[in-house]
Amino acid sequence: MRTVRRTSSAALVAGLDGVTVRGVERRGKYLVLRFDEGARAMIHLRMSGQVLIAGRTDPRPAHTHVVMGLSDDAERGRGEEVRFVDPRTFGEVVAYREADAAVLVPELDRLGWDPLLEPEAMTPRRWRALLAGRRRQLKALLLDQHPVAGIGNIYSDEILHRARLRPGRRSDDLSAQQARRLLGTIGEVLAEAVAHGGSSLRDAQYVDVDGRQGGYQAFHRVVDKEGHWCGTCDRARIRRSVAAGRSSYWCPWCQR
DNA sequence: AAACAAACCTGTGCGC
DNA sequence: TGCGCACAGGTTTGTT
């Protein structure tokens, strides 16, 4: 099936059969499961993927592509399984050996600064150099996982609104103050979004492992609000345009 | 170097 | 009610 495309399904099953979970990590938008003996799994949800934990006897949702049975566990209860569900099949599950990571999941090595994992690693000075060293639209730069990892279309717009910068603004055209403000808002918006369980939009695709929707969409200032009066300045209506090939929402008054 | 389009898919919401 | 079309959270690849 398309969800398992870098290896055979048989290799995925063989690679994960009987292993013990040692850790679960997030790196940018990638999930990495660490098992004993160097076994690993990478999961990416892309547009419509979900990772759910449910009882083995609960009906499996449509588009369940990968199922990992769990041993009985006193804390969570008995008879549970991890399911990867993904209608659009853009998402991916890869099982690999730690030693083969560079070959099978090379993108993990190319991920940029992760604002939540290592907030202090990006100093204002480094950040200014990063911005000045390219001549890119801020929106495109935030969406690019190589300089900064973990920001998608929703949070790039929310970050730029809070930083009061337009999506099409050039990265090498910011004052020191604007650059500092942008750096600060990246961490703030991401941390708040995580605290509220992320953002679930109209189609409610984004849910946690228990199937619960996020709550941060209630705090969105611009995303999905084309034509609404801006709740921050109350002086302009939110506009929608295409930047970096993606739908972008912004306030013409707040953002310059 | 950076911008853009297309490709990978299915589901949903809208206008008619 | 139903049909066709536009569009959707991401990433890679190839072309201007």
C-alpha cells in the first residue's frame, strides 16, 4: 500500500515484530519511535494522517493502513493497538534500523532548527544572519523545513500576523527589531498551539491519539477568516492570497 | 537562488 | 437531490 512505500510491508512487519518501545520523539513534523536493538519507525501524517490508539475490538476506521498491536499494559488498559489512518495516503510509515537512517530517512538529517525542542539554539544574532542570508518571502522561509522545522501553513500565517509582517515580505528586508519579534512569535505561537492540542479545521482531520480534536483554532487570528474584521486591530478585513503556492491569510492593517 | 507548477490521493463543500 | 469543480494541514522534483 502507498502508506508503506520505502520498504515492503513484510519488512515493516518483520522490523517491528516483538520490539519494545524505548522512546517516542517528534522532530519537526516527523514522529520517530525508538525501539530496543536499534529498531526505529518514522511516521509522517502529511495532509490527512492520524495516529490513533484504540482497543483491539473497536471497529477500525476506514483508511486504516498500518496497525501495531501493543502488549497488555497496566496503565493504559489491555488490548490496545496503534493505528495509522490516512484517507489521502500522503502520509508515511517507515520501519528501519538505526544504522540505516541516513539511507532510508535522509530527510531527518536535513531538518532545521526546532523551536520547541531547542528554543535557545537560535540566538537573535544567528536568526538575523539566517534571514539576511536569503532573499525569500517570509512565508516560504517559515514553511521550508530546512532552516526551521515544524511550521506548516496554519502556524506560518498565525506567526506572521502576530509578528506584524506580511507573508510576502522579503527575509533580508527586516529591521533588527522586526527580526527579533518574528523569532519571539515563532516560539510563542507554537507553544500555545501545542498547549491547546493543535488546530483542527473544518474537516476535523487533526486529532490526538485518543481521537480528540485540537482547540487552538478558537485562537486563530487570521487562518480561515477571509473577509472577517481583524479581531486585533478592528480596522481591516482579513485577506487571503497565495504566497509560496499556499493559501495565506493576513491583515492588511496589522501586517506590513 | 528562489519562485512556481505539478505530482502524489480522497473527501468535502460549494454553485448550479 | 445530485453533479462537477475547486480546494484542503505537506513534501519532493523539475522547470523557469
